[in-house]
Amino acid sequence: MSITIDPRQDTAQHRFGIPETTAPAPKRSGEGLPQTISADLGVPTVHRTVTDYANFDHGATTPALLQVADAVTKVQRRYGSVHRGAGYASRVTTGWFEAARAEVADFVGARADDQVVFTRNTTDALRLLAHCVPQDAQVFAWESAHHAAVLPWPGSRTTRLPVPTSTPHAAQLLREALQHSPSTTNLVVITGACNVTGEIWPVAELVAVAQEFGARTVLDAAQYAPHVALDIAALGVDWVAFSGHKLYAPYGAGVLAGRTDWLDAADPYLPAGGATARVHRDHTQWHRGPARHEGGTPNAVGAVAIAAACATLRSNRTTIAAHEAQLYARLHAGLAAIPGVRILAALGDRPNVGVVTFTVDGYEPSLVSQVLADEHAIAVRDGRFCAHLLCDAIAGDDATAIRASLGLATTGEHVDRLVSAVRRLVEHGPALSYVHTGDGWSAPADPRDLAEPLPW
């Protein structure tokens, strides 16, 4: 199918040759909520209709907020080099970059002597901290964590705690491990919210256990920060790491915020310009503070984007929390009522950030997610979610599942559509016949041509 695209009318109807009358009205998040740039995204289905995109993949990547998109546009119009430039654009960009650092510090509840280092994402932030861990330190991490929080630490000095089955069990495992630590310098890696099940971990309780033994803590807040107010000073957490792309900002920027001593004592993460105070023939003097680990030209646009997202979320926490709690209860109850649907959990009775991970009897999770996408314009995620050890424990060895993670781009209609679509699949099967190829599932009778023109 060949479609001529009018750049003034770049809609799904024009792109895929579907009559304009099938276009849905834009669906908004809810009254008084921040809006995302994807609120009017229509996608084609195998039924030759264009349907409002139901986004249940917030746990992987969130669409940018309108406030974030506006901030990015503003900074790009005045784009200049960061630090040491005398020109107007450089001075403005540098000022915004450092103001973004202060905004993020407020967002996480940083202490006066904490520092905020901009990284690429949560994985990069945790790897930076692993680079700075003292040579005599022991690290403790639960096997239920995301791979980014399990894998970066020195293998010979890392203890992996088994997947806990309850809050008391998690605290017990940590206490027993710290009692037998061969070092007086210890770091405990705590997950804020589980990326597989959405369960909010008992952060304060686990920090208290760590502090009993003088251990430091780092909070993986990739799934936590978009949904729960962060206050690392109140929690007693030493460091926190999170990503912009899970916080309604674009890809390519993340944060490590917290104590300065380990960071200033370590060699630079990226030894390069910006990290250097003075280079001599026989030695190099490195900066202290965030610049020490931000070698090279920093992602100023990404830092501004994260700051805009932080400011927007911080001023709308109560409304967002109410919106997500209502949708989560509706989604969980709806899926739980469908015969053959099994909802996964690890710790049991814990609050949740808006994630329901499930399986459907008789269907591979990858097929379920493809049917939901092709036939109902619903985006979910399937697989093992970069948490293989946890999936082994709660779903079975090598088992996969379907994850529905909601957020600001999710509406009540989306929840009802997902529940109805899963029920329809259970009761009637897919609308088309699907075959498994090396790239996943596809329906030979699918009438769509999904080729999109390049965006440049």
C-alpha cells in the first residue's frame, strides 16, 4: 500500500489509508492530570479501524509529558555548550543545566551535602555507584531485583539474597546476611517498586535493618519515582537511582543522587574533559562533586527534560496517585475475575504502583500480547522483564508472563478494553490465525501495511 502523507495531517488515518470517520476522539488522562504527548495517538488494528492507543507499557517507557516537550523545545532554541562558554547561549544552557540539578535534588529530598550526578539511565547510575564502591565493601542485593541492580557489583564481594516471600522474610534475609558480613563497610541494594509485579517494597523497614549494622543503602527507584513521592533524607537512603524515560521524559538521561564521600574518593567514571581540574605531564587533578563523573559534554537537554518531569510530578502527586489507584483497582479486579487468568505476586499484601502481571491458561504470553496489540490497539509487555531469577521464583523456571503497567497515558476506557480483550481471548480465541516466526507471532491474514516513513 502506498500512502501520500500531507505533513499537516500526519494522522493514522492518512498513514494507513483508513477513512477519517473511524478516528477516535483524543482520550485524556483525567480531570486535572498532567497530559502526555501521546494522548491523541491512533493506531491501526487488523479490523481496518484506527483505535485510540491503550498504553499499558509505562513500566518500560513512558510517553513524554506536554510540560517536558515544551521545556525541551525551549532549551533547544537556546542550545549552547555547557560550562566555560562566554556566549549568551552557553551561559543560558549552563544555568538551566545546573538549575535542573537543583530541581532533581528537591524531587528526591536530597540532603544539603548530597550531590546529583546526571547519567544515561538507571543502569548507568547503578554502574557508576558500583565503580565507586570501596574495595573492602561487601554488597547485598536480592535476586528479585532488576538485572541492573543485581549485576554491576563486584562478584567476589556480592551476596545475592533469595527472593523473599513477604516483608518480614525480606528483613530477616537481610539481617542474617549482615550479621555474617566479613566487612564493616557494607552496601545494601533496595528495590523501590518491583518492575515485574509492581509491588512497593518496604523501603523504610529495610533501611532500618541496614542501619542497625552500619550499612549504606542505594534505592533503585526506576519504577518507584514515577508513582511515589521520594524523600531520601526521610527514608535514610544513601543514594537513589532512576531514569528519565520512565519518568515521562525522553530517553538518554538518568540520575544518581546521594552521599558525596564514596563518589569523590573514586577515580572518575569517565576520565575526560569536564572531569579534569588540571592535567600535568605526570599526573591529573580531578574535580570533586558531580563534574568528577560527568566527563565529556553532558546531556543538557536530557537534564532539563528530567527536571521538567520532576517539577510536574511533584506538584501533582496527590491527583496522580488517586488516578492510578483507581485504575489499578479496576484492572486488578477485572483480570482476576477472568477464568484461567493468574496474577503474579512476590511479597503478597503490598501496595502497588499500577502493575498487573499475569498469565492466561493455554496461551503463550507472547501470543497474548500480540493479539492485544493487533486486534485491540493495546500495548502490554511480555517476557521475563530483565528479572529472570524473580520470574523463576514466582512463575516457574524459564516461564514468561504478560505485564500491564499503567500511568498517565492510561484511561478508564483503556482498562475496560484490556479486561474485555483478555476475556474475549479466553472465551473465543484470537480473531485471526497466528503463526510463530523467528521474530514472534504474526497473522498471515493481517491486512495492514505498518511501514512508517522515516521521521527525518
